[in-house]
Amino acid sequence: MEKMIFEKKPNVAFICVHNSCRSQMAEALGKLFGREKMNCYSAGTEVKDRINQDAVRLIKEIYGVDMEKSQHSKLLKDIPKVDVAIFMGCNVKCPNFKAEYMENWGLDDPSGMGDEFFRETIRKIEENILSLRDRIEIK
């Protein structure tokens, strides 16, 4: 995958429709593993009243991060200008959003699929976050 070169720490947005599960987990892990190289946000075209509780429980259990203390469901218009847009998996309707760099991680929504599927999705998100972090270069 190609390197992404920036003058300053880029704003990275993890985007999915409801901003309640995959994108929220990616924001939490991006902040955990990529803080020195990127500012992480998540957002959607719609919002839920709270973050998926299985996501909250498992991220807290695995990484010790309480997403409900530092994050909430947001719309695309509620976050700063984005340099890197990461679409979590747009199988139904993908937001129309532009950024300097864009990727679709193609992850299926683990909501209602049980802990094993959730854990596999979390593992893939962590792997993708580490790869993204390693590809970002700040001059």
C-alpha cells in the first residue's frame, strides 16, 4: 500500500452509516495506536442514540478503553476537515464524501453476530489501524 505524506498530523475519519459500531471501534483503536501520527474521528450519515454496547464492552475488555467516556455518535458535518477517509464497509449505501486519501476496509457489521464475530472484526480493525499508521509520513 502507498505511503501518505502530510505536512502535519492528518485528520482521519472512520465512516459508516450509523456511526455506532465499526467506525467507533476504529476511532478508539486509532487513538490508542496512532495518536502520534493521526487525529482520529468517526462519523456517519445517520446517528444512533448510543454506541453499540457489545462494541463498548469488548473494546473495554480487550484494550481497557471506555468508548462511552471519550466518544459519541456524530454526523459527518460534526467533525473537522478530513485528510484521510476510511469507509468501514459500504455494502448498502456509502456516504458521498471526499478526502485526499480514501479507502474502504470492507468490514461486515458485527452487530448482533456474537462475540466471536465481533472479536474477529476488532482484530481486523486493529491490523488495519497499524497498517494505516505505518503508511502515514509527516514531513
